[in-house]
Amino acid sequence: MRKILCIIAMCIIALSCTTGKQVPIEQLEELTEDIRVNHKDYSVADWKRAYASYKQIASDMEEYSYSTEEMKRIGELEGECIGYFMNSAFNSLDGLKNEVDGFFEGLNEAIKK
């Protein structure tokens, strides 16, 4: 009986660990979706809140080990968030977005040659 209770306890602990590490991924998915849907209406305060959330989620993820598949998903979500953050920053600085766009167009042309 004691062995059965120990096995049940170990299963519960294992399941809770798996669930715990999924929470930051789910939070990152929710944040990414919110940014994707609402970014055009974001104020400066909204961007600061979103970035603070992103930093907290990234910090929380450091507590866990993730599989290759999970890391790929995390990378996709982080890439999308960072893209929106960068786009917002470029748009807030007069002309910088156009200059950066031009830079990458020129770089792309040079690489093609």
C-alpha cells in the first residue's frame, strides 16, 4: 500500500511539474495574440505593459527545461513579439523605420549579386 501511495504521489508531482512549465508558454501565447490583434490601438503605456509582461514571462521560463519542439514554439512567439516591439519603436522615431527598411532592401540587393 505504501508503494502505491508513493507512486501516486510521484505521478502527481510529475504532472504538476509538466503543467507548471506550460504556464509561461500559455502566457506568451496570450500576450502574442493580444499584441497581434490590438497593436494598432496600443498606447505607449500599453507597449510598456506588454514589454514588462514579456520580460516576466521570459524570466519565468528560465526556471524550466523545454523540449526541442517547445523551444521552437517559444522562439516563434518571442520572434513575433520582438517584431512588434521593434516595429513600434521604429514607428515612434521619425523616419527611422524608413531608413531601416531601406537598409535591409539595400543589403538584400547586395547579397543577391
